[in-house]
Amino acid sequence: DITCNSFHNGSYTYYNRNKELISAGFDSYTATEQMKKMAGFTDYSAKGERNLDTEMIKVCADKMFPVDQRFYTYITTITMHGQYTYRNNLAKYYNEMAQYGITSMKGDSFDAFNHNNFYYYCACVMEFDRALGEIMYQLNNRHINDDLSQPTLAENTIVCLFGDHNTYY
């Protein structure tokens, strides 16, 4: 009675995910190719950038966090998965950091490279933090069977985070 679904805002067939995840027991696998057909999702990968985790959570929330059955939802985020250079879709985070005097460094020096790598990484962290906030928002505002007298999903859900690789900041 548990639905098991996997979500990844990257490519559907990369590493044969479309086949491997189903063979591993997931009921469904949703990736960029399916999400870009949903209202509110922008395929930034088509523009050479990573897709935004917040958009993935918002457009897939009904399937990620069903109120009418128990669920196991496996979400693979991609915003923080590298590409620590300027990205148009993270401009709002650069603007937020600029309010505190935090900006990129000009020049080709090693110091500028290290500074900017960390600066752009921080913008990715801010986006992931907002995505995690969206997950918690969804869980705190959905009630079992859409019945407001029932507990929220957050009261009956375990959220587990883990990372795989990349930057060591």
C-alpha cells in the first residue's frame, strides 16, 4: 500500500535511470522530459544550466506527497551538482548576497577563481535551501486524505538527506 516514486530534474535516460529505477522497484520515475510539460517548470538544461530544485518540488508536489496513500518519495536534486559559474536562473540569489556586500571577484587570479567558485556554490546552496523549505511547506500543509481534522503529512513523514559528491565546502 506504499507508492514508491523517484524524481530527478535531470535527463530521463542518463545512466539508464528510466530503466534502472523501475527495475529497482520504483513505481514511477519523473525527470526533466516529463516536468517540462508541467506548468511552472522551466527546462534550464536546454539553456545550458542546471534545473531549479524549487521548481521540481512545486510542479511534482501532488505526486511526491500524496495525501491518499502512504508514500516513499526519492528526490534527486541537481541545482548544487556542479556548474559553479554564473547562472541566469540563480541571479536572484546573487542579488540577495549583494545586499550584504557579497559579490563575485573580478580577474583571472587563483584567488578570484577560488572566491567565485565558493560564491557561485553559495547561490546553489541558497536554492537548495529554498527547495528544502518547499518540501517542508508541502508536508506541513497537506493533511491525510485532505481532511483538516487529520494530521499533516509532516507529522507522519521522515525526511532524510544525503549527498553524493562534488564540492567539499
